[in-house]
Amino acid sequence: MTDTLVVIQAAAAELSKSDLSAAGFGSQAASAAGGAYDILLLGPMASSLSSTAAGLGARTVFTMSSGELEAYTAEAYASAVEAFLEGRSWRLVAAATSSSTKEYFPRLAALLDVPMASDVLKVESSDSQRVVFTRAVFVGNLLATVELEAPRALVTCRASEFEPPAAAAEPSAIHEVEAPSELAHPGKSFVGIEAASSDRPDLKEADIIVSVGRGTRGLEEGIPLCEKLADTLGAALGATRAVVDAGWMANEFQIGQTGKIVAPEVYIAIGLSGSIQHLAGMRNSKTIVAINTDPEAPIFDVADFGLVADLFDAVPELTAALEKRGG
Ligand SMILES: Cc1cc2nc3c(=O)[nH]c(=O)nc-3n(C[C@H](O)[C@H](O)[C@H](O)COP(=O)(O)OP(=O)(O)OC[C@H]3O[C@@H](n4cnc5c(N)ncnc54)[C@H](O)[C@@H]3O)c2cc1C
């Protein structure tokens, strides 16, 4: 048994970057073990996403949806995957690290009584009895090697570390699977969700992020300048915890250890120092640009391009230059 199953929550109209990275993990894990990988799409959009997922090089794309999977609850999703796995044999069951999988994968591990590694960065080796992963610990300052010794194991992978698989020459087979009639979630039911809407790209999906720190001095001063730069570039906005704690931007914008982990093509850090907790959420960005008045600011240690300048001069100048070039 050397195969890998990648579980994808099918709730949106398109597969996200994280979903594609999870497929990349599946493909990598399967080749490390000499097996194949399959995808399970779980949720209301499972059928409509199946043809896209079938182009990702998996052997089979399974789809499962039901009324109880319409809205996410950890209990229903864990029970659905548990039921799906009954009588089927995959060496690894994997998903991208997300707020949902942080919640339901440990439940699933408990239901199946199998070991689990979370937020994995790399598959070191895998055979039918033992799988070895690298994962980051202590805010990314140390790398731990984790060995799981069991015929089946669960894993969540950090999406920013895995490239999507190469496009497949042949589409995968697609199988619709019936959801179990009752997905246990005693005493808990989904009531509603309030989602913020924005014209800017989602932080996790954006190719460019303009991230703002305390140096912007807030909503009345530097943040509007950075928003203008973000809009000129078609970028998402991010923030440090200092900005969120000051109430200048909402929680969902926070990047870092206790915020989101991102790895865009370009990360523009403005008026932020580059604390260890902030770096934990963005240090894997492909190109990092930093604007800061302090040449000793730690953000310059990870920046590919650094500008020692006052953001109140540099940001409008940069925006104007970009506008001249048409974005
Ligand atoms: C358990 C824990 C978890 C945490 N999690 C997170 C997290 O997830 N994300 C996070 O971001 N932080 C997190 N923090 C907080 C973190 O330690 C820092 O306090 C925070 O990142 C600092 O934010 P900042 O860089 O905006 O502010 P500062 O560190 O105050 O930096 C402001 C920067 O702006 C520069 N500046 C000032 N004026 C200008 C100007 N005119 N032009 C250009 N530059 C200027 C300054 O030189 C300075 O470098 C966490 C802390 C703890 C203890």
C-alpha cells in the first residue's frame, strides 16, 4: 500500500492555489513511495470541479456531496472521509493546511486511530510502513524530522511549499461516490456565515501582496497610500499584527505566525520591521521588496530589493511611476 489520497474541500467555483498545491503534494508523495495518487472532492461543488481536478495527473477523482456537506462542519467532513475510507486502502491521506483541515483532520485521525503530521514542508521518504516528513517548528526557526510508523497516516501540507502537478496528458477517471446517509455531528448544526467581500484578490490566492506595518501610522495617513499602490498593481492587502491590534485593519488581513501564511510571487513590505512572527508567514514569498526608514530593520535580511526611504515619499512615487507604465 503506497498510494496517496488528497482530500479537497469543494466549496468554491474554482480550485484554489492551496487545492492545486495539495495535488502537488499528492503527486510528490506518491512518487516518493512508488504509488499513485487520487483526489477526493468533498462538498457542494464536487461535481462541477471534477473535470478541472481530472487534469491534475491523479489516477481517479472521486466526488462526494450531500445536504450535510453543503456547509462545512468539522464533524460532518471527518465522518464523510472516514466513511469513504472504509474498505479502501491509501497509505497517506492528505490535505492542504487550512483553518478547516486544522479542525477536521485531527478528528479524522482520532476516528481512524492513525498518526498524523501537520503543516508538512517536505516528504523525505515513504514506504509501506514508514513515512518521514520535514515540518517547521518554533515559528519556522527549526525544522523537525517526523517519522510516522504505521500502515496508514494522515498529513496536512503547507501549500506554499508544493508546486501544482504538471498538466496530465490523459484526464483522470471520475467516480461519484454516495455520501453516507447520516453524517454524525450531534448537538451541532451550521447556522450561517458572514464573509467579508472585497474587490481585491484574496490574500491566499494573490500573486502580489502589499503588506503594511505600524510605520504607515494608520488609516488617516499611510494606509490609503498603500491601498492605492495595491490597486495599481492588482494586489491583495496584508498587514502585521501591530496594524490589526491597532484596529486599522481586520484580523483576516494579518500575515504571520498567528495570521495567514502566504507565498506570493511578489511581497511588498511597507513600514513593517520584519519581526520573527511576521516572517513566519511570508518568508517563502518568491520576491520580497521592503520599504523602511531603518536600514537595520530585519525585513532587509530577507528582502530581495530594499529601499531605505520614508514610505510617505516612496509609495506615492512608486504608485505614480507604475500608473505611468499602466500598472
Ligand atoms: C505570540 C505572538 C504572535 C505574533 N504573531 C504575529 C503575526 O502573526 N504577525 C505579525 O505581523 N506579528 C505578530 N506578532 C507581533 C510581532 O512580534 C511584532 O510586534 C509585529 O509584527 C510588529 O509589527 P510592525 O512591523 O508593523 O511594527 P514595528 O515592529 O513597530 O515596525 C514598524 C516599522 O516601520 C518602520 N517605519 C516607521 N516609520 C516609517 C516610515 N515613515 N517609512 C518607512 N518605514 C517606517 C520602522 O522603521 C519599523 O521598522 C506576534 C507576537 C507574538 C508575541
